[in-house]
Amino acid sequence: MHVHVAHPDGEAKFWLDPEVELATQTGLAKHVICEAQQLVEDHLQEIIDAWNKHFPG
């Protein structure tokens, strides 16, 4: 399970399981990646619930 994060300067992909971890990124400064990862961690359950609703089964 993963999530994509879009930013005007680039994008990132984070794995969600077994823990939130940066998979790839393009064009983002380290501090932007850290902020994005924190947002993913803060909203992890919401993201998982949305994933499961979108991809049932």
C-alpha cells in the first residue's frame, strides 16, 4: 500500500506498510519530504481507510 504526494516542486511516493517510508521522490527538498512524511503519518488511518474503500477486498 502506498500514497503519492504532489507538490509544485515535485512529487514523492511513500510506502505505508509496515511503516511509512519514502519510496521515491523527484525534485523535492529534504525539508519538504520531511513535512510530507509527517502529514502522511498524521493522517495514516484516513489514508488506509480511503485506500480500502477505493480498492475493496
